[in-house]
Amino acid sequence: MNRFIFCVSILFLISSCSTVPVTDPAVMANSKPLVTFVFDDGYETDYTVAKDIFSARGEAASTAVVTGWVNTKDYLSVSQLAGLQEAGWEIMGHTVSHPNLRDLSENQLESELSQSKAALEGWGLHVRNMVYPYNKSNETVRRITAKYYRAGRAGQKMLNSTGSDPYDLKSSSCELSFWHKMSDIKSRIDRAYAEKKWLVLYQHLIDAKIRISDKSGAFVPGEGLSFMPSGAAGKYIEDGWWSIQFVPLSGTPQPGDTVTGLSSGASGKLWEVYYNEREALIEMIEYVHKNYPDMQIVTIDKGLDLLEIR
Ligand SMILES: [Zn+2]
């Protein structure tokens, strides 16, 4: 062989070898950074707090509904569920009575998983995926889930990607507490973006906790709260140790505000905001929008489509 042609051939071979991908090309092509917000248990705050937050930012979330709790105090009504679906939210199954599915017989599993789906569909809702109560499943649970649902979500604080088991989707809590800070959640988002993976975040009731001083009177569960001068509004839940817990309905309660119960007339001075999950949700969505405009916020069903998880 001509020495020149030989050298060119070798160079060509080397250059083509260097472009061979290190992983399966199908997997690489499907890698995209995604984030999903799931609200577990079907609390009314999905509708009264989260719906507008997501809609105002052109986004939607997923709600995982315990059908036995629908239309009861503090939980979503059927018409609120329809309103969420209308706003682009995904309605997910979360059983009829919220048992640990690992403790059930196959017959009980069949009824929890099929009847909850049938109830939601009977109310005119579309349901394709579910969340395991307490994030707990096992092989039997996953096998029976597969008869009725496209996917099941567990916990385990990991990320998902093409090739993930649809009946063992991973998720992390984005609930705030004294120990679980916004910076932890943001670093999970950073990591999902850097690794081009799918982060599923979940939480339950959307609430806020504040420290108050100079309290007088007793607040009544369920009553409206007004915060002045900030103009924020809330719904009282319960007292804690020098604190009150409430649903943050609108505005941003500020230190220095006077909190007043609209029916009890009880009042107090807002000393410190321990956490406010309404504000936190806004911060999380805006963090994604501002830092990672190409990271889509999707429902579980849409995430499964985009990553071709099956
Ligand atoms: Zn639950």
C-alpha cells in the first residue's frame, strides 16, 4: 500500500474511533434535564395555593390523590380536581385508603389499586400513573401496579433517566423544615441539570410556620388570618411551641406584621418566619426558570414520554 494512503487511513480510523460514544446512543439522545413537582395525598392546598403559582408561571404539577379522602375537610373536592386537570395538572392515583402496600394481600392490592383508579375515572379524570403510599413497594406491588398504571413513584432521593424502571421511579422531598433547607433542594436541581437527569420532587400540605409574640386570645382551626401591614392572608391550622402553623394563601407575611384571626379576634406579632412553603415553591420554580431555561418542568406522564421510559 502507498505509504501516504496508509497514513491517511490510519488517521481516519483514529478520528472515527474517537467519536464513538461512551454510552448507548439511544440513552444519550434521550438525556434531558427535567423536574417534576408532585403533591401527595390530595390536600386542598394543591388547588388553593399551588394551582395559581404554577399557572402564573406557565407550568403545571401532578397531584397524587387518596380517593377515600376526596371531598373531606382539608382535601380536594371533585370539582377542584377537575379544575386542576383543566389547568394542565396530572391526576395520579395514590390508593383508596393510603395503606402500606407491602402489608396487603394480593386481593387487597388489587382493590386498592384498581378501585382508586376507577373512582378517579368515574369523576371524569384521566389517570395513568400512581404514587406508592409512604413510597413503599415490593415486587408484588409493582407487578399488580403494572396491570393498572403506566408507572409508580417511590422515594429514595435519586434521579431518573431513560432506562429507569417505570414502576420504581425515584423522588426526593422538597418539604421545608428546620433541617431541610432551600439550599438542599437547589443543589438537587443543580445536580439533575448537570447530569441531564429527571428530578422528581414531592411534598404534601403547603403550609407555613411562624414564631409569634404578644399573643392574645385563641385562634380557631380553619379561620382566616390577616397579616398587617404586609396584607398577606392565610388559614390557621394549629399552635406549636411559640409558633403558629397556617396555610399561606396570598402575599408574603413579614416580621413585624400583626396576625389577626378573622373570626376569633385572636392576635399576635409575627417575630420570625420559620418557613413558608408557598414562597418556597415560587422560589424553586423561578430558580429553574432563571438558571436553567432549558430544564423543563413536566408532569410525571410527560417525563415518561420525553425520556421514553417504559
Ligand atoms: Zn401519601
